[in-house]
Amino acid sequence: MSTNPRTKRFLSVTLVILGGVLMFLAPENIWIGAVLFALGASVEIVGLVVGHRK
């Protein structure tokens, strides 16, 4: 992992945006939608962890 705070911030913001887009675009089909929503939520969590890590 990079120690450059600028790179970590960019990666964090990118992952949070990607997670939000995945959750927003999840289709109404229950199985595919649930999988995409869970994937989006996990990507957002990873983005937040990367942003808060020292």
C-alpha cells in the first residue's frame, strides 16, 4: 500500500463512488440486485478503511 496520502485519498474516494454507483444501479431482480448491493457496500467499506488508515 502506498504511503502517499494523496494517492490513498484518491483511491478511497474512487472506491466510495464506485460502491455508491453499484448500489444505485442494482437491478430489481432479487438475487442479482442483492449481490450487487452487497458488493457495492463492501467496496465502500474498503474505501473508507483505506481513507482512515494511517
